[in-house]
Amino acid sequence: MNPSTAHPPEHPPDLPLSVWRRSAWVEIDCAQLRRNFEIIHAQKPPALRLLAVVKDNAYGHGAAEVARAALASGAWGLGVTTLDEAVELRTLGIEAPILLLGERTPDELPACLAHRLRLSVGEMRVLRRLARLARHTDREVPVHLKIDTGMSRYGVRWDEAADAVKTAAAIRGIRLEGLMSHFAMSDEADKSFALEQLARFEQVLGKLADSGGPPLVRHFCNTGGFLDLPQAWFDMVRLGILPLGVYPSKTCRRLPGLKPVMSVKARIVSVRDLQPGDHYGYGLRYRATSPRRIAVVPVGYGDGFPRLRNEGCVLVHRRRAPLIGSVAMDAMAVDVTDIPEAQLFDDVVLMGQDGAEEITANEIAAWKHSVCYDVLSGWRSRLPRVCVQKQVPP
């Protein structure tokens, strides 16, 4: 059939109608998500708590879906950054512990109490303000005190932290539940600064060892720390990207069976033949030097794909098709001259696996000169999310 006169196939039964109308979508493999949590739990001692970090809509994967999978797997609680993220989870009926990461402003504190949230706090003035509000409601608020061990972003400096912990524990209206810090370079091959941070944290714990207070939940590790620094596991680890099947760097330890949960797909909406000398796209960044066959894909930087020029690729019929010209807000073009079977309305994989070929979040991050976290959370909401249940090997 001539692709220029082809008619789109009927709506496929495996995708919602809203996805078919968009011709581009994000797939979340919910079966693999559950499997990833199983693999992670098998890697840790049973007593080690897991805080599933689902901030920024679980890095674009869907906070509610990932939160429910995490809790069903045995996670102790959830971590988010903004108050709105926490309130959304409570509105959906999630009653598990929710720890607010980052710092709070005074005007946020009443809502934090109203929604029964745990707060990570590094500013003593905020802590005292929170305590006053808690006393007015005749309750205690669980708080995790942040210790700055060298990242210099949030928290009480490590050489002042022991006194701050004792002060916080004595404030009426506050229930000091945990002590936490955060690695700056846990996913790098060079662990020297991570080990220095760990030593500072342990110094604080040593000064508190004879304080006689109730035991505190100690937590330091993000994904990189969980993978490579088991001596820093303490009582709880905070994992965000790992259950999604993505590693923060090339150097971190790998877990057999762990795979990415997210794929980004679209359908070819135009197939065109270029003659030598023809240009494509804004700025005329591409000029054909021989007869070429190109396919237009309705995804662009408005959807979260990097604004590339004549670099990068997508997968078409299990092969890499190079991008040509400039990626626009709503469209990109790929060269399918060497993929003659490519036709109008065929599926295209922008991120994910197709046969033996795979385009990973880390590969796109390299094109974007960024990190995989940016890529995952950067896929815009105008790309519909659909949960699929693929067969996952045991």
C-alpha cells in the first residue's frame, strides 16, 4: 500500500482511546514495577526500612501507582518534596507515613499538621514554630532532623548537630523520630567524599550514644548509597529511581532482573521522500545529499524530548533510525531510508526496548547533557500515561 494513501488501523484493544488519539504516549510496565520492588527487598535485611521517594509524580511514572506498588511490597512509607504532593496522596486515601523532604515555610506548617505528615527539618526556627502549632492542637509531630555532613544544602552542620538533636528532643510538641543526612556523590566510582560524609554522620551518632533518649530512625542512603555503601544503610534507605529500574550512573552495582519501567512511544504520522538538495525543518538544519525517506513522529521538546539537531535516534522495527534536522516543539523527523518496511502509523520507541535494541534514559541524558533523573521527570503531562502488564520472568 502506498503510505501516502494508507488509512490508520482500527483502535488497538491494548491501549486506551485517549492514547490512540494522541499518537504518542508513555507506557508504565506495572508488572515490572512490582518485580523491581521484590528484587530490592530481597537485597536488604528484613529489618531495614524502605522509604519510597515518589516526588515529582514519581519521576514522571505516576505517584499514586508507584506509591501503591511500594506499600504493597512492604515499604515503610513514602517521601515527597512539596506539600501538594503529600496532600494529593492523602486525598487518594493513602494513610501510610509520608515524610516531607526539603524545607518548609511557616505558612505550610498548619496543613502539614492537618494531613498528619512527618517533616524533615534542618532549621531550628521552623522546628520551634512547628512545635507551637502542635501544642495548640494537643499533639506531637514526628520530625526527622537533617544533619549537613558536607553537601551544604539543608540541615544542621555535623559539628553542631549533637547539641541540636538534644535540643530538638526536649521541645514539647515535637517527637524526634529520625536523624538523616544525604550523600552528594554516592553514585560515583570515587567514594572518598561519601565516606567522609559517613564518618561525620557516625561522629554525631557516637556523641548521642549515651544520651539515653529513645532510639531514632537513622537514614542516609539514596539509590547510589543503597547499591554501593551497605555500611551506610543504618535503619532506613530512601529509594526513588531504583524501583523504576534506572541506575543513577554507570558505575553503581547492578541488580539482576531489575529493568526500566517506563517506555515512551509514538506512531509515524507522515512519510516523505526527499530529493538531493531538499531541506527539512526549522532553520534548514538538514539538507539531503542523496534520495532519502523520512518519517515524521509527533513528539518534540514540548513533550520533554531534547531539542537536538541532527543527533540522537529512535527505534523503528527494532532498528535505530537517526534523527535529522531540528527537533521542534511538536514533531521530529527520522531517516528510515534503510528501514524500507517502515510505514505510516507504525510504532516508534523513543525511550525503551524494541527487540535487542534499547534507548535508555541515560543515553538520552547524554544527548541532553544532563542526568537520567531530568529525562524521566521531563516527559510532559500531555503525553498520556498507560499502565501495561507485560510478562515478567521470575
